[in-house]
Amino acid sequence: MKTERQGPFGLASQVTVLSVGPKEEDNGSLKTIFGSSEWNLCPNSKWRLKTRSTIESALALLRKSRISVVLCERDLLPGTWRDLLEQLAQLPDPPALVVTSRVADDSLWAEALNLGAYDVLSKPFDGEEVVRVVSLAWLSRDNPSQSAAGAFRGRHDLAPGITPQGPRQAWSTYANAAGGSNGLRHAV
């Protein structure tokens, strides 16, 4: 299995994110975001995006490559993000899963977090939101000793004193302080 190269302070110098979904316009939007964004949580890292259109092709890649974060379309044919989440749980080092959807409402967000996904991103993608969610998913997954509050020092969008500890706690705590994830106001 390939591993990410370690940079200063033990942070990965190369981070690979996998997007699973059949829509080429979504992949194009994500590629633009990944190519032009500054990744403040790990500024010396190279962030790469790989794309796959099916769960099977995504799992084949995940079995041979180290990928920390997977973005998955809510409805894949055949299957759904829930099917991928179940398969990810069987991997020795499962990545964080972020569900993507044009219908990103409170019920999807609550279901996703309750079942173990990291978060939900609404489409069309907002570059800042993609960077924020993917960065925090990566940080909580690969660098749990790093504090998201410390990583966001100087940023106005994280309430003082909030130190997320993991996906669910991070987003219930963070969502309450910041007004909800993706504009959703009800934390799980």
C-alpha cells in the first residue's frame, strides 16, 4: 500500500482525496477547487484529487492506495453512499467519508453523521466549504493529536475554546458554535 509522504511536523506532504460519482461536471468543479485553493491546515502539502465513477472502482483504488478522505455522491448506481460506507469500514485503515448531494438537507446530514460519515457537502460545490470540510476530515482522520482550533488559529469562523475531537463530536460541537454545517442549523 502506498503511503503519504511526511512533511514538517509529521503532517503529510501529499494528501490524496477520492471523489466517487458519475457526474463529470462535479469532478471538473472539484478539480478546479483542488487546483486553485490554498489548504491552510497543511499549507506545504500537495492536495491531489482522484475520481472514480463507481463504488467498485473506488474500492479497487482504496485497497492499493492510501487515501484519507472520500467524497461520495449520495446516490450511485448501483448503490448509495451507505453501501460505500459499509465497505470502507472493512478496510484496515478506512478513510473519512463526506457525502455530496444537491439535496443536502437536515435529514441527510443527520443520517450521514449518525451512520459514521464525516459530513455532507452540498452541490454545486462552494470552494471554501470544500476546502474547510475536506481539510478538517483529513485532520481528524490522519492527525487526531492536532487540534482543529490550533489549525484555525486566527480564523474568525471557529469559536474560541472549541477543540474538535473526532468526526461526530467535532461537527456537533462545531456546528452548534458556527451555526451548523453547510448552513444547516441543527446539530446531531
